[in-house]
Amino acid sequence: MAFLPKHLFTLKKHFNIPVFIPELACPFQCAFCNQRKISGHIAVPDSGEIIKTVNEHLATFPKGDNHVEIGFFGGSFTGLPLKEQEKFLKLAKPYLDRGLIQGIRLSTRPDYINGEVLNLLKQYRVTTIELGAQSFDHEVLKQSYRGHTPEQTMESAHRVLEQGFDLGLQMMIGLPGDTLEKSLHTAKTIIALGASNTRIYPTVVIKDTALHHWYKTGKYKPLSLEEAVEWTKHLLLLFEDAGVKVIRTGLHPSEGLLSGDELVDGPFHPSFKELVLTEIWYDKLEKIKTNASKSITFYVHPRELNYAIGYQSKNKNRLLEKFDKVTFSADSSMDGKSFKVEHDQITF
Ligand code: SF4
């Protein structure tokens, strides 16, 4: 019998209220990270600011059957002293009690999970714990100065699930020593461990990090945008097949990298996910072979229409090299990434 992941049981609209807690209590300095620069925040928000953020977000959500979560991101939440963690969790409690939010999620390091921490998170009804696995390859973790092993991530993942939390496992691609094969291994391990969700972050070079230094001396070269899109395409398909929800691919444009000179190099693109989905669709569409260069119409689900046409009409333009006229039409009877074509002389 096949089991569906929890998020597929419901058609509720999901909303996340992100609360960034930058590099708080983090004694590590991962080679790629200057957390204050990624999150775009220097100061830790105080209670008043957090409440204001939550209220502002809540006011923007449409009325209806929503599933709203407060997410504590940015640092290693469970690395904080328990009292500090409790202070933040207490702020979320009244919203849970009043049914204004339905869950709390947080991100942390895999080696910052223990019984005491899990008890506290359970007491405050945290629903999802996301662990920054980054890679399940020993060498990649070592070269990236992560300070934990794949075994520690596996052990924590088991404990999180045993205690009844939803498990998220985040991964990075293009870290020092990484290869496509190692990234695929990481994705397969994330699936095997039972994560319900993941995030895929292509590694970028941020100013004043160890990676930046290695970049300047030629010791590190980031993935090109094309490579990162290609790797992510394979990963996305793996996760999709396994029913693991991919919450994010690429850094969010609001994460402080679009302005200033913090981003030195790397595969950062504000529409990264769209680029990946464009390629996934092109792989499907290019298989259409025909003897006649006439017109062709593709019917795809409305949700997939833009991705099928491609970022800046990339797929449409590529197909126009084979066909005189290419049309995309929305058809809600199509399922997921399936499609149908209308053409007079066509062979598959
Ligand atoms: S990635 Fe996380 S653990 Fe590493 S330095 Fe940044 S905040 Fe600390």
C-alpha cells in the first residue's frame, strides 16, 4: 500500500511567516556562510518586531481554509540556550491557541538535536524541523567546514521522526568537492530517511567567507548557472517521484543578495526555479518528432503553462526551429506534467 505524504492529503492554501534569526548562537563558520549577509539582517529581531511581522503577514493572507506556519529561519535555532528558544516559541503560542496559525517550523543544524531540545519543541507544538544536511558526502562536508558528519544528520533525522515531527532536510549543490553523483546520492538519502520536504540551495560565493577567499585564489569555482539548473533538474525529478515536497530551489530574491556587492559569483538567478522547470518541460517536449514542419499545439495544465512555454519563451523559441507555428493552450484536464498535442503528421 502506498502512503501519501501529509501535505498531499489537503488542498489548503499554505502560507509561511518567516522570522529570521541570523547567526544567533552559531559558533561555526561554514565555508559558504556569512549568515548576516544572506538573511539581509544584522540585528536579531526583538519580541515586538516579531509580533509586528507576524501580524503584518496575517493581515495579507486571503480569508479561507489556510494553513499558516511561523518559520524561525536563518540560524541554528536549537543551538540557542533553551530559555532563548522558549522565548521565541512563547511568542508563537497565542497564535496557535487562537487558531491563527496551524504550525511552527524551524531550521537548525543536524548536530543540534537532543532529547531535551525535542521535548521543548514538542511542548510548544513545533510541527516541522528542517535540518541543514547540505550533503551526505563526508568529503564535501569536511571541505565545507560544516563541522558535522552524514551519520549525525541521519541519527537526528531518525530522532525527529520518532518524536512525531515532520522532517525537512535541506541540501546544497556545488559545495567544494561536490559532483552531480554526490548530489544525487544526497537526494536519495534525503528520500530514504523519510523527509517530507526539502530545499535545494545552489552554492553561491558570498563576500568575506572562506569560499570567497578560495574563489580569489582559484581553489574554488562555483557551478555555472547552466550546471546548477541541470543538476537541480535531476534532483527535482527524483524528489517529485518520491513525493518529497521541494519548498525552495535557489535563494529567494529577498534574501539580500540582489542589492549591494555581497554576491561575488555563483549560480544565482531570481527565477531559478522557473529556469529548472523550463528544462524539465523541454526534455519532454523535444521528444516530439515529426516529418512535417507545420503547426503544433500543446495542451498543458494551467499551472504548468508558463513553465512549458519556458522562461522568456525559451521552449517556444526552441520548438519554433522545428515547427512553423507553436501554440500552448491551458487544459485543466491535464494531470501534473502530462500534456497532449494536436498535429496532423506526428510521430513519437
Ligand atoms: S550555515 Fe548555519 S551553521 Fe554554518 S555558519 Fe552559517 S549559520 Fe552557522
